[in-house]
Amino acid sequence: MIYSLFYKIVLFCRERYITKLLDIHVFQDSEYKIGNALLELGRLDTLVLTLSKNQAVKDLQQIPDNRGSTLYRLLTDPDNVNLEYLSADLFAVSTLLYVRLMREIYFKDE
């Protein structure tokens, strides 16, 4: 139990550190929004790609795909994307997450 809690804390700190590094040194984002959005979009992309291959969420053996991500291929070559294992709910959740991230980046807190 203590190990699990410690592990979660370490992962959280590492994630925050990576997003801050991206914000400061790569994007020069003084509002510290882009790094987190990029990390979340990467997670979403990986989730959709693993599910499209009918893999378990934690099974990352065939990731990344040499043809690009499922979301990328839906934009560039939609006729050749296998949607057999993807549900409409997944697309709804993906769209909501994408909209939330874009709002966090482009709109100031009101």
C-alpha cells in the first residue's frame, strides 16, 4: 500500500516535471498550459491506437505504428483505418478531451 502510494507520487512529480520542461524550454509558455495538453493528447492518441489494434490498454508492444496514429490516419487516409474495435463512446470521449484541452490552451480563465 505504501509502495503504491509512493509510486503514484513519483509518477505525478515526474509528469509535472516533464510538462514544466516542455513549457519552459520548448514552447516558452509562461502560462504553463501547452506541455500538459501535449502530454494528454499523447495519452489519448496512444489509447486510441492500442484499442484500434484490439490490444490491452497497457500492452504497448506495437506502439508506435509505422503508418502513424489512428487519429492521424483518420485525417489523412480515412478509408484505410480499421474501426472494428473502436466504439462511438471512445470517439465522444476523445472529442470532449480534445475540446477541453483546446479551451485550456486558447481561452483565459474567466
